[in-house]
Amino acid sequence: MTVDKELEKLSRLPPPAPDPEARSRALAAAMQAFDTAENNATVPQGNTKGWRQSSIINWIWSPVMNKKFLAGSALATLLVIPAAGYLAIELTRNGSPIVDQTEIAGNLSKSEASKQPAATAGQPVAVAPQIPAGNDSPAEQSVAVAQALQDKEAPALAKPDASQTSEFDANAALTNKPESSAAALGAAKRSAPGAPGIAPQQQLAEPMAAIAPSPAPPAEGRVQMQLDLNRERFANAAANPIKSVATDPVSTFSADVDSASYAFVRRSLTGGAMPDPQSVRVEEMINYFPYDWPGPDKADQPFKATVTVMPTPWNHDTELMHVAIKGYDIAPATTPHANLVFLIDVSGSMDEPDKLPLLKSAFRLLVNKLKADDTVSIVTYAGNAGTVLTPTRVAEKSKILSAIDRLEPGGSTGGAEGIEAAYDLAKQGFVKDGVNRVMLATDGDFNVGPSSDQDLKRIIEERRKDGIFLTVLGFGRGNLNDSLMQTLAQNGNGSAAYIDTLAEAQKTLVEEAGSTLFPIASDVKFQVEFNPERIAEYRLIGYETRALKREDFNNDRVDAGDIGSGHSVTAIYEITPKGSPAVMNDDLRYGAADKAPAAAADSAHRGELAFVKMRYKKPGEDKSALITTPVDDNNAVATLDAAPQDVRFSVAVAAFGQKLSHVAAVDTYSYQAIADLAAASRGTDAFGYRSDFLGLVRLADGLGQR
């Protein structure tokens, strides 16, 4: 499918200006090769009748081409070039004799023969398909590129010797290097010696007679080529730095309940490769697991915060401040009606087992979870958006499942138009006081229409005003646009998950359906203020892409994360106590820490370590509410083992995520130490998620030692 995408890109390139000289040389070479083959074969292929076996096309071709009035005419230009390419394919397919290079050279004119390299007697050659130039349409160019790519599996294609280095060998560029086709074609931009300023397509149109055999790419080259074709995009965010409390005592960030990063890391490790460090978002790895944090007793106060301070396992001179938030869990009998629109990518890139087929199975699981009076609609997009299913009650489940089963991949990806259509349908079936949500399922490849992250962000921001939430589900590898998925989820009152297996679909869409579908709060923000009398420095672990300005906390116009029913959110700070040898920043010369506003404000608060604040909006409301929690020595435990079991396991996950993303703080903390900490705190593991985590740590340990 990647080849199709490259061809699709080529089809949109404007054709270059025609080159008459290149056309005439190509015409002459094709006609000479044909005539030589016709005239010099006595009893080819064992035919005792004395003529060469050929197809009907060749019998028609020969008399027409021998008419001299065609030579050099416009009609010849129109007929010869396409026919010559077809003839080359026919000759190869029919097993016709391979012409000796010296015979071709002898039949060419002196001016043309002088351009041919010396050849070893009897060395075979074959006419290689060429990428057309001149007035050939983009579609014809695409077909030629596809043929050239297919030829990498065929024997007897050759490569020019040293004397031909002035000619650009398109076939060699496409087959002999472990590069994607796009990269190989990009090499054509380098002007060949003796041909300055020639457009790449014109260089490719030069006759490629006398091509020497080229070996098939080695297995490792093919593997590398496949890896190079991967074009995953991740948000580029550096790890949070250590901050001095004396100068920057306040940390502000948005809630994040996404889990896409953990599933992508798992997919990479189980596939035998360390994950891209940019794909690792530590907070998403921590929040992937269910924890038994204490929750609120009633919905009037939708959250409860639990704070634990403990020694840091990877640095004995610092401590960890662990903040755990649990959302109110809506009882199944009281869940509101759901109006769901499945927005499904059915473009050609989705035609892989871990994409559309897995997607269809995942949505079948979700439909079976919904209540009979919920409604489902389906919109697909591939070039153009289309409504497959208008709002249909789940009581008609067979109709919904049949519509899902009929989905087939094909076409380019016009995601922006699909998003608009899905939101229109969700608005049409809007349920007051219910759940109205678009569920976008894609491999993230938006290449038609408004496809920049900013364009799509603008569309999503405008549509969220209608009270419609968004869930983004990523599928497959190769061109996953994780960066765009995060942009859409963060700006569309939504969340993002990555579905790599049907088990992950079961977890996300069935076991955690309440937290996935039913929001209990929107624009959830956290702000932590540290006391400079007790804490010298701090570092927030993760949440790099969720950072907010200090003033954003009280600004209800600033969008933030949303939390669903029963969701848990965990944030961990590594803090450095005052006077610790781990302090990285020198004391201020002209401003003592005890003059900081937090310390001077109220002496009654001087015993506190920090003050945690959380803002949130109830669904449908515009004004936020505030929850606060002071942190003091009563929240501290003397040893790591004294911390609750779930707290210790989440710390192990935080260490693993930091190590995968190359955070210097955990350089000396081994994978084995992480595995030991996780194993000792695994506890009840009903679904096996924690056992699977231990397996990933061991895989990373093995892969990291290569």
C-alpha cells in the first residue's frame, strides 16, 4: 500500500516540458531493437518453420513500423512510445531471445553507437521499462513507476558499467538501495554529468540500453526498505526540566487520560524494536492501568485526590510526590443515552489486517456493549465522505453490524470532509442531557483536503462548541499520524487510544466503556504550588504536551482535558528537599528563598510541602469549580515499601517510560530494577495487564543490550 501512496503523490506532480531529442533517441533505440530481433533470428525458440514466435500484437506492429512515412512524424510519436513500452513487456513475457548487445550496437548509427558502452561478447541485456517524460500524463508516469518497482523481483535487468555513469539508471535507483521509492526518485534531482539543469523526469526518459544484470536486494536491505517506508509522526516534546522553587514555584498542566502511547510502545517491543523515544508519553503509560484509588462517594464532588510522598527508587537524595485522582463512577443503570457517530477511514492505506479488519471487529464489540435505545451512525471517508448508516437504534443491531461488515478499503484519505460530515450527523441526532460523540477510527493518514494539523485543529475547535465529544482510535503501523491524533483529541473535548489488538479494543471500548464514552467533567486542570521553605526543586514526570501557563488555570476559556466515568488520573513529581545534595541550582544572590510569596504569605502554611489545586467543569457548564488539597508530612511514608501497592506499581511504570524516552534521571536505574519493583507490587491482576507489563520490561532489557 505504501507503493500506492508514492504513486498517488507522483500522480499529482505537474508533467515536465517535452524533450524532442530524448524522444527521438528513445524511438530510434526501440525501432532498432525490434528490427534486429526480427531479422537476426533464424529458428528461434525451436520453431522449425523459421520465424520467431510472437504475439498478435507483434504481427500487427511490424508492418506498421516499417512504413517509412511514420518515422519522425507526430503520428509516430503518439504510437511508437506507448507501443514500445508494451512491446518490451511482451518480449519478456513471451520468453523471446535476448539480443546480444554487440548486434544492437552494430545496427545503430555512428552517432548513437558512440554513446553505447563497450560490452563483453555475448553479454545479455533486456529493455527495462522507463519512467516517461515529456507530455505523458501523471497517471502514465505512475504506471511506469509501478512497473519499475515490480521489476525489482525480476531477473536479467542490468546496470550500466562505469562508462555510462552520465546516464541516470532509474531501475537501479529503485531496486539496489534500501530506500523508499520516494527517496529513490528524489535521487533523480541530482543532475547527471554533462546534462546540467535537466528535469528529473527528462533524465529518466533517456534510453537505457545496455543495462547489466543487477542482483536482487539482500534480505536485510528489504527489511531496511520496509522500515524506511514507515512514516509515523509524533509530537516532538523534550522532557520536563528541573525547576527551582525559588524562581518558579507553580506547575500547571491539563489532565490526560489517553492511553495511545502505551499500546504503541507495546506494539514496537513485541515487534522486536525499541520504540521511538518521541512516541513515549510517560503519563499515558502510567494512566493505562486501572488503579484502586479512593474515589468520591457522590457525584456532587466528581473527584477525590490522594497524595503520597515517598523516597525515589532511582535517586536516594530526592523524593516522589504521587498525586492520584479518581473520578466518580456512574452506575450502569444511570448511564445517559448515547448518540454515537462512527467516522471510519476506508482509504487504500487501511487495507491491512491490523487496520480496517481489526477496526470492524472493534466496533462490533462496542455495538454489543451499547443499550437498545442508544443510536449509531456511520460515516466513511476515502477521497469523499459518505453516510453509510443514518442514526439507527441499537435495537436494530443486525442492521448496524451489517453496515460495518460491508465496509471495504479504497481511495485516498480526505479526513477533513469526513470530520465535517460526522459532526453534522451527530448534531442532527443530538441527545439533550445525553452523550453525543464522534468516534474517529483511522491510521492517521490525512492527505486530501485541509490536512495540516492546524487546519484540522481549527475544524475540531469550532465543532466542539456544539457539545459533541471526540474519541480518536488509531490503527496499524507505517503511516500512523500520532501527532495529529493528539491534536484532534486535545482540542476536540476528546481522548485518544491506539488499537493494536482485539484485546486492546475489548479493554478500551468494552471494559472501560464508561470512562471512554461518558464524561463527568471537562477542561480539567491541575496546579501545584511548592513551598520554597521545604522544597528546593521539582520535576513533573510526563505531561510535556499538556503543559499550561500559570494564568491558564483560572481562565475558563482555555481548553483542557476531559475525564470520563470512573477514570483515574495520576501525576508524579520528583521533588528535591531543601538542603539535599541533589539540588542542581545555586541559591539566589539577590533574592533569598524565604522572600518568595508562598513562604511569606502565611506562617501557618510553612509546614506544608505543596498545595494541589484542581479545576473542572461539569458537563454542559461554562464556569469551573475548584478542589484543593494541602500536602504535608502526614502524606509521607518513610520507605518505598510502605507506600500502597498501586502507588509502587505506577512508579515502576513511570521509571520504565522515562527509560524508554531516554530521560537522564533514570540512566543508572536498570530494567531489572524496574521489573523487580513492578513484580513486587503487581497485586491483583484480573486482566493480566500488569503481567504483560513485566514482559515488556524484559523485552526492552533484551533489545537494549544488542
